[in-house]
Amino acid sequence: MAERFARGGRLVAFGRSPAARSDARHVAVEFVHPVIVGKRALPAVALAGEGGDLAAQVALLARPDDIAMAFGAGDRDGEAAAAFAAARERGCLTIAFARVSAEWEFVPPTADADIAQELVETLYHVLWELVHVFFEHRGLLSGRAERRSHDAGASSFLYPFLDEREDQLEPVVDDVRRSVLLKSAEVGALRAQTLTENQAALADASAALRGAFDRGGKLLALGNGGSATDAMDAVADFRSAGRPALDLTEDPAILTAIANDIGADAMFSRQVIAHGLAGDVLLAISTSGNSRNVVEALAEARRRELVTIALVGYDGGRVADEALADHVIVTRSEYIPRIQEAQASAYHVLRGLVEPPAAGGRR
């Protein structure tokens, strides 16, 4: 992937189903808006059903140096698989999470759809991290001259060995391999912390949400960036279970109108005013717990007597410190991708406690 980006290629991610669409958009936002300070934005686009037939979109937009990443390529409708075939024909580097004759296939070793999604999210986050390592470590890319010393800059907290000399590159690659294993252990421990430490909060939140549904209420979900795609995924989960849910990040016309005319801080609170009724539930996802538009949405939801649930990272931020939500689930990490991966486990468990999924999952 780093070689392709170095030649001017782009990441073209795509998926048709609601769940696959959320993953395509999640990986695209990671590359375009990197959370590692000082890392360059890399070109990425997410294609979904709103743009029409996926294969036609890929054939129109994909270029030979691009990277095609297919989500849901094994879908029964075959549309994602056809798009993937179009990407191969265009000469793209191909990556998939199903058996579809891709150059790189990462098939989760589980039949559980929720766990599979969590593993896929972790994997594309790690790919994103490693692309920056290889892209900036000049001697690891063909056609680029190695440098005898290298400043890893803002990525040093992720890969401290990158400050080493480049005259021996294979040890650096070995260190990268080991770091992947360390990251898998890290996120496993973080998922365990999130689910065990917040066991009571998750149980109480699920009971409140189930009660709201039983009384005819609905779920509203929101978040920024990668958390927006997590809100999108959570809404897809509940809708697939036959539960009424609205994604407040879904409509760009509404979001941009509010941001332009009032301000980004009101992007979600204005929608809570429009849609929220007493007895509904607001699910707010934030890695920091400090995002002003999330805080304002929670405040508006309380004024309107909605039940509020918050998934937050770090130490919980303002949301936890000021008890801004009725039910707060804290993932104790300071690194955004790992937080998001553990939060996916949390909202999957939340959905499962509200109503066990049908056999075979929903994806």
C-alpha cells in the first residue's frame, strides 16, 4: 500500500450493505484525516450504494496505481464482488476480508459477525499505521534512497525503533512484525477492560434501551469522524434487528447546513431538537469525551428527557467528570484507533443485551 501511495495512488474502499458501508467510510477517514500528529493526509475515498452500482463506480474512478479495499465482497447480491472484479481489471492492488481471489485476503477466523467486524476494524487500523511507517521510512520503499538516520517524529510513540539507523533494514521490518503482535495483545486487553469494568453500566444501559423500544421509543446515535462511522454501524445493527434507530451523522446536507449557518457545535443538538422525544435514547460515541458537539447534544437530550448513553475514551473527559450521560462506558486508552476498536465491542454487546442477534449474525 505504501508503494502505491508513493506512486500517487489512492485507497478506494467500497461496500454495499449498511455494515460494509460503515467500514469503508471508517477506513477512508483514517487515511484522509490521520490522528497521528504531523502525518500527511493520504488520498482515500469510500464508495457505497448511494452512488449507484458499485462496479460501475469502481470502473469509473479506479486507476491502476490505486488500492481497492472491499468490504462485504462475499455478499449474496454479488454487487461488491463485481466491483472487486472491476478493480482487479483496472490494475488496482486488491485487499478483501472474504475469499474473492484478492492479492491480500484477511478472513476473520470466526463465524460470529460482530467479532469478525471487530477484527476487521483492528486490521485496517493497523494497516493504516503501518502504511505511515513504510511510507516515511524511505529505505523500505523501492526506488527511494535510504537515509542513514531517521527521525520518526510524531509516530515515535507508536514505533520508537524507527529512530534507529537505516543501514540494516531487515531488523526494522522484524520490529514492525513484532509490533503488530503487541498491538493485537493491547486491543485484546482493552476490550476486556471495557467490557468487564463497565459491565454494570452496559447492563443498565441495555435495560433502559430495551424499555424505551418496548414503549415505542427510538434510538438516536452520533459521533465525529471514525466515531460517526461507529454510530452508523450501531444504527445498522439495531435496524437489522427491527428496532427504530436514526443516524444523526448520515445526512451531509443537514450537517453542512447547521455547521455553516449556526456552527459545528450545534450539528447534533439541532437534530436532537428535531427528532428527540421524551423516552427516546441518545447514544453518543466520542473517543475523548470532550467534543463540544457531543456535549451539547447530550445536554439537549437531557432537557428533552431522553435517556443518554455515552461511549468515551481516555479517562472519560467531560462526559464522565460532569456526569453528562445517564450511562457512561469508559475505554481507558489514549490512542484513538484502539479506543474505537474496543468501543465496537461495547456497542455490539449493548445490542446483544437488548436483543440477542438472529442466528448467523446480521452482516
